[in-house]
Amino acid sequence: MEGIKKSFDIGDGRIIEIETGKLAKQADGSVVVKMGDTMLLATVVSKKEAGENVDFMPLSVDYQEKYAALGRFPGGFFKREARPSEYEILISRLIDRALRPLFPDNYHAETQVLVTLISGDKECMPDALAGLAASAALTVSDIPFNGPISEVRVGRINGQFVVNPSTTDIQNSDIDIIVAASMENIMMVEGEMKEVSENDLAEALKFAHETIRIQCRAQLELAEMVEKSKAKREYCHEKNDDTIKENLRAFAFQKIYDIARKASAKHERMEALEKIKEDFLNTIPEEERAEKKPMINRYFFQVEKESIRNVILNDRIRLDGRKLDEIRPIWSEVDYLPAAHGSAIFTRGETQSLTTVTLGTKMDDQIIDGVIFEGKNKFLLHYNFPPFSTGEVKMMRGTGRREIGHGNLAHRALKNMIPWGEENPYTVRIVSDILESNGSSSMATVCAGTLALMDAGVKLKKPVSGIAMGLITDNSGKYAILSDILGDEDHLGDMDFKVTGTREGITACQMDIKVDGLSYEILSEALNQAKLGRLHILNEIEKTISTPREDYKPHVPRIVKITIPKEFIGAVIGPGGKIIQEIQASTGSIIVIEEKGEFGIVDIVSNNKESIDKALNWIKKIVAVPEIGEIYTGKVRNIQPFGAFIEILPGKDGLLHISEIDWVRTDDVEKVFKIGDEVQVKLIEIDKKTGKLKLSRKALLPKPTQPQA
């Protein structure tokens, strides 16, 4: 069966094909997007009616990779795809954030978008195609959607921007961002950079938008060929009462305006706003309150949003009394937790992070066993957002998607500033626990992570800070760019733009746009204002600690590396691990061996220098190559009538012939040695054919001057 297809060139000769009408035809919309050998199936289904009293868009987006797409078996006992990986969750979030703002405000029917990797190519990253696939499925459906949109990855290799670079090419890029946009506007940005300038980032977004427009046009042309997409479904999900709406606005607008003009703390402001709403609710006949409360909640939010935005736009006053570009008060502290390898508290206004750094060995590396990406990860950053941080009571149900997303942003911000190799032999884990939250907790994590890394003695290349920028606009063209936004300013605003970086440039960013028509001029202004805020925060950080500790703390395990020839790895490990276990038990150290090419990299780990030295000498003896003329102190391992076998190095025995024991004739070896005796000998010969070692003891003894009787 042939489906309906649309193909287009992304600008460099590579072709993307979108097909609909062949697979998953019972879904409201479905497409297969193909680029090279990579194929994504995207489906969308939306209920015809909204749930009772639902006043939001119940959208769920899931991205999944099938192991069969690359001819692989899943790991684990069950050998089937299980819960989504962090990578799949991050891609799901990218799609969700791009699509969600484009559904009509009053469309509240539960909607599910599923994107599945069904064929894969390790050089063609599917995450850059996932947004295109999801949007195309919506565009060819009858679901109301103000799209289309698309997503692309942008890299910069040798100074040239590249769209959707290969997995290999992106390793050489100083920019790695995914951009989502409609025909007119940038919707979402997320990615990492190697200290690039604000102008470079703006140019990368412009470059991405040109390719996205090509992909949006292709979706519209495909939709023209699909009959179902030409008439979007009708809906009526909200009950409205214009009289109540007008009465509420008249009752609450000025009261909210006055509260917004008066600088206040988060909970004080919330209580004051809640009282206004309750007072209005009490004006409704008691028997009607329960029925009309959901409607009043919806109207109140609209009035609250309009009123607070007007205060900021007209009076240039923020909810906590700050100027538009003013950063909240900052205090920080390091070495707060004496038993941690590194720790820091970073507090900015009503947002606080307690962050720890733990330094581990290769055995602590995270094993990545994804469909596309496999390998090990030496840097982990985990972000936790307990309910008490906002004064709430909630069930603790494990790590949520938001926590994974915020942790990933902080990870991107810091990872390129952490040295690896000899400068930092450790696996590094950062954990940020948010203890208070009123906006920018992910950026507090970046700042606290910088402090904790320096407190741990990790030789951070440069300190990194982060700031969240906001935007308030109106239809007249008036706008206000806000530095270091509060939670309410994010909730009621038009943009959440998080930027991290060093003094020299940007290391990561994440932007969500909730309004149409954001110009590049406003975007550039926001980036430059963010830079000033970022530098201010760096100055505050450096008042607490400006450079990493000279040495690790006493309780941090030390790692000494030694490189040995590949053929000696087995000798160090021993049969069934006997030798390596004996070394660890005897010295109290941990030994980790990794094979790299023709060598074995041995890490000796202990917080005790004597333990490391003892294990190091032991391993050196195992890998030492016997040399003729060298003198060794060995142990007697076996006694025979013709001589004794002496272990001069671990696992290396030589024969001390009876004639080489002494200048005086020896008749009985057992009268001279017992098993276990230590004896000093000289290596006098190595048999070229057999490799057998010939030892001499008498060569180390004074030769008698008189002939012996």
C-alpha cells in the first residue's frame, strides 16, 4: 500500500521524507519521517471531549527508541524495553515544550503524542527529527493546532554552521543546540556551547530558523494532500459567564495591582491574592459556589496575569520591588558538610540549593546502554526538588521529568569546564537538593555546583554561573526584560530563558517562548542583559571561593595511575581474581584495571599513602621483567635434590642450582634452606629458548682466597 509522501532537501543535499496514510491509520494523525536509515513513527490521538472542570491542556508526549531499530537486544533480565531512559525523557520534553504553546488556549481535551524510533542510524541522531515528526502528525490530523513547527540541531564546525550534524561531526563542534520554531517564531532552544558569544548564539538561531521554515512548508504541503486535515474538529470545552467575568475583573483588578506594586515575599503575596479570590467567591450565592469555583479560578488567573503584567510594563516595578535588571541578594558558603568530598550552599533571594560533590573511581562510571548511544559517563549531575522547597505537601514518587530536565541543563553548563585525565582522574557526581524555590532553581544548581567543585579540589577550568531571564510584552509593542525571574514572573510571563556561562562565553542555554512575535532584537537584548547578570553572580561566587582548593580533602580517596603492558593484565588479576584480591586485602586499597589498546591502565585507590605505595610496589614487581645481572630478594618456593626454586618476582621463579649456593660444596640443599626462607640471589642467565631463569647465590658471596680442602 502506498501512502501520501512529501520529500524535501534540508539545504545540503540530504533528503527528509514524510509519509502518512500507510501506518497507524486509526490514530487521529500519524506519519513516518525518514532521513537516511533513520525512521520515526509519530502518532497523535485526542479525546473528543474534555474532562469535567479541566481548565488546562492535558498533553502527554512520549518518545521511545526500539532496540530492534538497530538490530540489538535490550539489556536486563526481561530483555524488553522498559521505563524510558533519561535520554528518551529529555527528547519527550523537547517535543512537549515546542508543541504545548500552539494548542488553542481553550482546547482541553486529553491529547497523547507518541514518537517511536523504528529504524536507526548511529550517525543520524533521531532527536533532531522527533519534533518534526510530532508536528507533522498533528498537522495531518483534524486536531486543532496552531502549527506546524519543527526542530533542528545546529552545530558549528570549523566556523561553519551545520544543520543536523552527524554523531561524529558534533564531537568537533563548539555549539550543540536543538531549536524549535514555527514559520514565524522561535519557540524553544536547548543546548550546550563551548564559551561562545551572545552574537554567535543569536546567529545560530537565525540559521536554524531558515531550515525550520523549509520543514514547516513541507508539512503544510503534505496536509493539503490529506483530506482529514482540511477541517479541524469543533469543540467547546469551557463554560463561561460574561457577567461573572466582568464582575470579577471590576472587583479584583485594582486590588491585585496594589499588591503587585507593594514589594512582598512569595507566601505573603500568595496569601493576599488568595484572600481576594475568596472574598469574591463569597459574593456568589452559597449554593452556586461549588459549581462556579472552577470558572472563577480560571477568570481570576486571567485578571491576575493582566494586572501584574501591567504593573511591570507601566510602572517598571517587579513583585519583590527590584528593578528590571536587578539580581536578588546572594549569599553562599562552602565546606558546609564536613564528611562530603565537596559541598556548597547557594542562596539567591528565596531560592536555595545545597549541593554536594562526590569523587569516585572508574567503577562508579555510569554505563550507558541506549539504542543509539552506548558507553560510559564519568560526570553525573542529579537535581532533586522536594515538595517542602515550595512549602507544599506532595507524594514522593521518584525522579520526575522536570527534575531530569533541570539536572541535564546544569550538567551541560558545567561539563566542559571539568578537566579529565591526569588533572582529574575521578568520576564526579554532583547532587543538588533544592531547599527553597522561587524561580531559577536550575541556575542555583549551576552556581552551587561551581562552588562545590572548587571546594572539593576539582581543578575547574573556569567558574560558571547561570541566570534565568523573563519577558513581559503587550500588543502595543511595549516590553520588559527581567533578570533573575521569580516563579510568578515565569508563570505569568512570555519567556523563560536560562543562560549559563563563564566570563568568556556561554556554556548552555534553555529557552521557552510562550508568545508569538519575539524579535531577534529583543532576543539579543535579553542575551546581553543576561551576560551582565551572569558576571554579577560570578563576582558574588568568587567572594566565597575564587579558585579550587590546592588539594583534595583528607578523606577523599587518592588515585595513583600506572600503565602496564597488556600481557601483564592477567598476571595482576591472577586466576579467578586471586592476585588482585590478595593485593586489595593486604594493602587496604582498591585496584581498578582498564584495557586500552596495547596497555592496561591500573588505578590504585586509597585515602592512605602507605596503602597506595604498598600496592604500587606489589604491582611493579608483578610486571617487572627480570634482567640479567640484577640482584633480587626472593623466597624459597620449592626444594629439590639438585637445587632450590626461588621466587624473585611475583609469579617468576628461578632455579638456584646446588652448585650456585655457595663457594663451598653443598651436599644437601635442605640443610641450607627451608621453604619460605628469604634469600638474596643474582640473575646470571635467561635461557633464550625456554625463558627459564638461572640464579646464583655464591656470586654475591666473597670468593675464598685459599683453596678449600
